Amino acid sequence: MKVNGKQSWAVSPSDVVYHFGTSGLSVAAATAVTHPLDVLKVRLQMQLVGQKGPLTGMGRLFLQTFKNEGPRFLYLGLAPALTRSVLYGGLRLGLYEPSKYAFNWAFGSTNIFAKIASAGFGGAIATALTNPVEVLKVRLQMNPHLSKGGPTGELRRMISEEGVKALWKGVGPAMARAATLTASQLATYDETKRILIRLTSLEEGFNLHLISSTVAGMASTLITAPVDMIKTRLMLQKESKRMGSYKNGFHCAYQVMLTEGPKGLYKGSLATFARLGPQTTITFILCEKLRELTGLNAI
């Protein structure tokens, strides 16, 4: 990793803490701001399961749910979401640079393909380790009554009734989604910065980070929306009586297309874009600032 302008693997424990800590804190802050949109996204993705028909728009769904459940629904599952953000975000972004330098050491290159592979690896590993918290989050977001026992109570219920394996429901699509998301976000951000610095007068700073993160947010939303919807369906199988048994991510995608049409794969995509765009921007701008304050070089 780069520390104070130098590429080095011999870093102190404090440098490692700064490297992963800045990533985790920036993702957690972005999550706290955009969490209500994440709740809406999950609700939109679970509309008309196994059925074709007109979908409720994001604005109308917000008003209906706000009326029925009150403002608290916007922050259902916030505790596990923040917990996951610190762990998942720290690993997802933190593993990017070490992986990229490993590619450089092994193959002598950090081209766009090395960046995509490095980011995808970090995202997949981070999700595999934090999947239980993600399952818990979407369960709480979908059913407000579960939150009465708190995250701990729901966790105990899941293990008791569905077994420990329930904590890794949807882990395959979740890893695919995280690998795709991280690859599209980080590789696009990194490459956009490089191109802008080479072709324009922009230098490291707020304007460069804002433009690069906005481009990364748009790219990641377009690529990951269908995978995110499949991940949500798999994690919530026990929570929907209308939902059949999905064997895996490919089977889920096939069933959704068969019963709900191709557009079913993009349910909640507007909410995904409305959330992921600002979240990506906040994450990278804050992460770059924290890295500067702790003596780390820019991403």
C-alpha cells in the first residue's frame, strides 16, 4: 500500500488501522445518509413476487408506507447496516490497493483489468465474511414487526428456526453483486481520476473526487441492479409466503423473468440509483479526505 507517498508492504500496525479504518468509516457515514433509500429499494424489489402487473412507484410507495408505519420505517435495520458498513466497507475498499500491488508484483501491470480484478476480489471476500449481517438487515427492513426484538432477537430466531445456514442465504449472488459493485465502483473511480488528471487541469482535490465518484456511481448502479434484486429475493425467501423456493441465483433470475417478466430484474432500480449514486460520491470524497488527514496517499 502507499503510505506518505511511498509504496511499501512494511507498514506499522497504525498504518493498517488507518488504511482499513478510513474505508470503513467513510462507507458507514454514506450508509447512514442513504439508508432510507435502501429500505425503499428492498420494499420495491419485493413487489408482486411471482406475479406480473403494474408496480407502485417509489414516491407512492414511500407515502403509503410512511402513512402505515410512520417515519421509523425509514431506519429499519440501521444498526446491522452500520455494523456491516464498517466491516464490509473497510475490507471492500481496504483490500483494493494491496490486491492491486500484488497484481503489479506478479504481472508487472496495474492496468484496468488488474484494477477490476483487484476490486472484485476485495468485494467478494468482504461480502462472504459479512453476509449474516446483510441477511439480518434486509429481514428487519422488510418486516417492521421483527425489529421489536431488536437485531439480536431476530438473529437468535433465525438460527433457532432456520439454522445457521440461514445466515448465508443469498451469499452467492451477494458475492457476485459485491464483486461487480466494487469492481465497477473502484476501477471506474481510479481510472476516471487517472484520465482526468492526464487530460485536464484537475489535480487531487474535491472537484476531481466529486466528478470521478459521480461517474463511478452511475456505472455501478447500471451494472449491479439485477444482481442486487436477486440477492434480496434469496435472503427473504422465508419472509414471503408468495415466494417459491429458489435453488440459487440463476434459478431465481429465471423464475423472476418467467413469472414477472424481464423488467422484474430491475425492480427497485430507481431507488438503487438514487441511493448508490450519492453513497458512492459521499464514500469516496470522505475516504479521500480521511486518508489525507491520516497521512495516506489518495486512492
